[in-house]
Amino acid sequence: MAELTALRIDANRFRANFETLAGFGATADGGIHRPALSQAHLDARRWFLQLAGQIGLETRVDEAGNHSALLGCGPQGGRTLLLGSHLDSVPYGGRFDGALGVLAALEVLQVIKTEGVSLNTHLEALDFTDEEGYFVDFLGSQACSGVLKPEHIQAPRGGHDSFHAALRRAGMNQASLFSARRDPATVAGYLELHIEQGTRLVELGVPIGIVTGMVGIRSFKLRFIGRADHAGTMPMNRRLDAALGASAFTLSARELVMDEFPGQVVNVGHMEFKPGAFNVVPQAATLALEFRADEDHKLDEMEAALLQLAAIQARRFGLGLETEPLVRTPPARMNTRVQEAFAEASQVLDLKHMPLSSGAGHDAQYLAQICPAGMIFVPSRDGFSHSSREFTEWQDCVNGANVLLQAALMLAQY
């Protein structure tokens, strides 16, 4: 045990790989544009497999397009401890989100292989498909954990034609996605390193956050329906203006959640008016509603309250209302033993750590349905994420990778 606690990742090699990866889909402002199954994403994944092969690791791509590097360091027929994240990005996002976790996982495997360490489980570094939901939220991790259902891919973002073309480009097909499920009996656990995407660690000066759980997410499409009229001749008091209902709902939804559901969040991230002309009163206004909470009962209560609020605002302006449920992602608790391993690893490395919840969704919340899962966060400067301003100090990245290494060693010995 003493020898294993002395193992550390190679910080220079880790950084060189990170900089190389950041070149795939690089943008002029220092970010990346690497949406799932785009050419830049496929090129990055090809490089990942080539690098794993050069290290001497076995590589594999499953039916959902999840890319793996495998190290057989456990007994024959033994279970596998999974480590990973994702290489896809949001459109015009940052270099650290997802990528840091995949490369840290690969670095952990390389250190253990180089040292010739034998463990009680095998190790696997994973890059999950479409974590960011460019087409389907958490497509790869949902498929891997066996929770992906046909209805989840019935309305992919961007439309069926674009989704199917992307699958073909990646050598995949829709029918095969449901064959990627892992047998839980073969999986020892799942560990993920990620940037925090918030400000708590930076503000408190803590280098390691141990994730206790992830919020649940629900989303709806709301459509306020009024009547198109001439914007110059129809009196203001006779208009059935769909924009008024949508706008009033957006403002009042913020107040409702802040007043009645403290600590939870709501967002209207998109709004579209039809016919969308300067001189026409909007006949319809469609908005994208999303809300998040850390417990199912809170999600239920928020859903009821927000939909009731939408109905109230529609009646206020004489409008019709259509509601369409979209995503329903349940909250997920991280495994207590995995959290303890992260804490022990932080202590070995003399790194201050703290428990915290995640307001964002991650692949770990789906893996938690089939195995003990856990996550660690490292600080994000000013909380920037999903933008080119995303940045984490390199020493924090190294700290996170070393905690991942030590926790993997601890858990793989049990």
C-alpha cells in the first residue's frame, strides 16, 4: 500500500496530451467547437484510440460509439473499474469540460501499466458519446447503463436526418444503440474527474470537490397561442399577443422559483415568435423551459407550479397554451464508499477537500444506476464553462488526476 500511495501521474505528459487534444476543433478565441459526431469530434476520438494503442492498451468501440482504452491488470474474468468522461463539446465551448476527465483516466491507466501494478479489478478509460446532448442527452452513458429507450431518440435535436447522417458518419446505426448495455456484474465502479463549472471551490480556496450527488433535470416546450394582427392598426387593448404571455411567464418563473424553491433553478433558454415580423403581432411564442432540483419531490412540485403559472399567464392575456414534456433526468446520489475513497486519496496527497452537489448533469449519474459511481471536481476560474473563457489552473488539473489515480488504486484493491 505504501508503494502505491507514492504513485503520481506524469504532469508534463498529461499536459502535452491535453494541448494536442485541444487542437481538434480549436477556435480562434482559445475554445473548441467539437459537437458530438462532428468531424472534429471523430478526429479527436481517432487520436484517443491511437494514443491508447501506442501506450499498449487494448482499445474498443461499443455499439453506442463509446470509445474505450482497457488495461487488463486484474484476475482473469474479474470485474472492471471504469474511469472517464467525454470528448464532445457544446458548440463553441471550452477545452476542459469532459476532455480533462478522459485524458486523466488514460493517464491513470498509463501510470499503472508502466509500474506493472496488479489489482483486483481491470481498468478502463472511457469516452462517452454525446454527453452534451447535441443530438440526445447522455446518449453513450444512457446506452452503457441500459436506460436508453426508443422514445429517447425519437426527437433528436437537429432532426432525424441530421442525427442519422451523423450516426452513419461514425459507423453507427440507430438499432445498435440499445445493444451497448454493460452487465452490472462485470462493472466494479465508475470514477469521473471534471471541472466544477461553478465558483464554490475557487471562492473557498479548496482544490478538490467530492460530489455528493447530481440534480435532476426536466424540460418542456411551452407554446403560447394568440392571433396575428397588423402591428400598426390593431389597438393595444385588443391584441392577443403571444409574446406577452411568454415574456410574462419568463419573468414570473424566475420570481416563483427564487421565492418558493430556494436553491433550485429555472431557465428559459430559447424563445421563438411567429410569424416573427416587425409589423405583425406575434401569433405564437414558443419557449424552452428547463428546471433543476436535487430531489424528485421538488421536481414534481416545481413542474406543477411552473405549468400552473404558464396557464395563469396565458389566461391573463387571452391566449391558448400547449405544453410538451421533453427531458426527464432523475437526481442521482454518488456512492458513499467512492466518496470516502476520494477523501482518503485527497488526504494522501495533502489536498484540502469538501463535499458539494452538482448543478450540472454528468455521465456519472447514469453509471450510478448500474455500479458504485463518484465524481471529483477541480476549480473553475470565475466559474466560466460552456464558453471559450473556461479555464482551470494546470496544477488543479494535476491535483485532480492524482486524486483520481489514488482513488482508483484504493477501490481496485477491494
